Amino acid sequence: MELPGLLPPRKKSPEVRIKKRELSKVAKSTTSLKLLDENITHCFACPRLVKWREEIAVTKRKAYLDQEYWGKPISGFGSDKPRMLIIGLAPGAHGANRTGRVFTGDPSGDWLFGSLHRIGIAKIGTSTHKDDKQELKQTRITTAVRCAPPDNKPSNDERDTCAPWLLREFELALPTTRAFVGLGSFAWSALFATLRELGHPLNTTKFGHGAELRYTHEGVEYLLIASYHPSQQNTFTGKLTTKMLDSVLIKASRFARIN
Ligand code: SF4
């Protein structure tokens, strides 16, 4: 394969397969969030996750047998000049891995977009498919790992292999981003690891719903804030309520001065 340091926009060549040894170089040389979103979809760096995402796309869930699954990595979604960046764990097997858009097509997505809609950030309050004309105001949603993992549990090696995509996404978003929201402890850790790698001086802050860290780096003020992940495990049991999620997102969006 001829490795493109920078893939041209919209080119969807099935021959382009980014392998583990090339990933970091491709990520570093990608010059915009738009290109990054495209390049991520060509990633084949984690054999177990590639197999799983493609297998799910063939076997499907009974309710979606008539649908074509995306079955590829999931890019970030939203503004390319975000003031607020929301980070989740990884795509859902029958959610984003089916629909092709982050937090779309499963109850977690409806929770997140429902909240973003209530606080005036998302145009519509559901997230069922990628052609719904959804828009986010000065906000971007992404995940620490881009391919659906079995049992929602990426290995440490898979997390580390995928990290250069998140690192580059943060680098490209940082000129505008002021508030970061970590959904769940996995995303919270990835958030800290990524910003530290970019030289941000972060005090260790234990994960918990509403945990936050405010700091200044090179004259710019930032807020990191945590929420329990809007997974069914948390929302069905009442561990996370709509009020709790709204409250974290309101705090972050106000800090980021989204208008
Ligand atoms: S999880 Fe990340 S690094 Fe691994 S194949 Fe998917 S996009 Fe590539």
C-alpha cells in the first residue's frame, strides 16, 4: 500500500488501509479536523477490533437486519472550531458502528443529544441516524477509541494504538477549545493523558460525576469536567439522571462561552 501522509478529502479508496506502524505519522501530518475525520475511517491498526467491527456489521442485531452497518472506525462529530469537546469511550457495536456517527443509533446517544438539545447546543434532541441534519453549536463529540470493542472494553494496547488520533484531534481543536467533558472514567483518563502529552500541567483529579479541574496554560483558562457515561447501565439504574448530565454540560458550555 502507498501510504498517504495526508489523504485527500472525500477520497474513499478501499485500498487505503492505515496500519499500526503508519498511524502516528498519518495522524501527525493531518492538517485539519475535516481531514482527520476522513483519515480515521481508513484505520486498520487493531486486528481484534477490525475483526469485531466487521463481524458485527455482517451478523447484525435482529432489529437491524435490513440495514447496512457502517462497520468502520468512527470519527468525531460537530464543529471544526469547537469551544467544548465531549469525549466518550468507544463506539457502540449496534449504535455508531451501525450508523457511522458517534453516539448515534443507541440509547446513550439519545441521552447525550437529548441533553445537548435541552441546553441549546444540539439542533435536535435525538440521534438515530446520520442523515438527520443534526448540528452542534461550537461543540464536538469524539471517543478515546474509534472502533467498537467487544463488551465495550478496549485493551490497553488498543487504547494506546488509537491514542495518536485523539492527540491530533485535541491539537487541532485546541486553538478554540476551552472546556473538555469526559464521559466515564476511561474517557476521563484519556483526556488527562492526551492533554499532558500536549504539555498541559494537570493535577491528578479523581474521576467522579461532576469532578472538575480548572487550570491556566500559556495564558488560556481551561475546564475539565467529568460526567458518568450515559450508558444504559447508568441511566436505567438512576446512577445518572437527565438533571445530572444537563448540569455538567451547562457548566462546561458556560465556561466555554458558547453562544
Ligand atoms: S481502534 Fe483506533 S487504532 Fe484501532 S483500528 Fe480502530 S481507529 Fe484504528
